[in-house]
Amino acid sequence: MKKIIALSALCLLAACTCTPKNIDGDQVYFAFDSAVLSDSARDNLESQAKYMKKNPDVAVVVGGHCDERGSVEYNLALGALRAGNASHVLIHEGIEPERIKAISYGKEHPQYLGTGEKVWAKNRNATTTVVK
């Protein structure tokens, strides 16, 4: 019985560490007024790094986005922190910095239109775009 449980645990672990088929458009989300990466965001970025390791010709732009609240200057700085923190995880996982460009869009280029917490939460992200 112990062998079955151990084998099941290994299978679950293997399923969680698989390499994605594509990372273009992947997003990690942030709390309000924060550039701190959650555990799930780190897991997502670690999976992106695995993809990039298997695809050494892939380069990415990591774009930091913010919701519509706050000044333009504040949100550009916060977006830069978000993009930078996401990029640092990729670099820490072994991706060459030359393959990553971090850019801040602040609140100037919202990905989701509208207002209210549901829309704001979606716009608080770092989005990975594969460069062709």
C-alpha cells in the first residue's frame, strides 16, 4: 500500500512540473499596489523557464501592467517592478538575460476594458509575449 501511495505522489509531482506547449500570452497576477509574486505566479514562471530551456531560440517580452487607479508615473514604476520581478524568476531559473526584455505599460495599455475590481484584478499582471 505504501508503494502505491508513493507512486501516486510521484505521478502528481510529475504532472505539476510538466513543460507547457506554449507560453505566449501567459500571465501572472499581482495584488493591489504590489509587485510581490505569489507562489502560483512563481510556479507559472518556472514552467515558462522550462519551456524556454527546451526552446533556446525563443525570446520574450515581459510586460508589466497595472489597473487604472493611481497616477501615470506611479503605475509606470509599478509595472516596471512587476515585469522586472517576473523576469528575475526566469533569469534565476537559468534563462539568459539577453532573451528577456522587461517593459512597463503601466495603466496606459489596459488588456481588459472596464472598471471595477474584477477588471482591475485582471489588469494587475505581467504578461509574457514570445518574440518571433
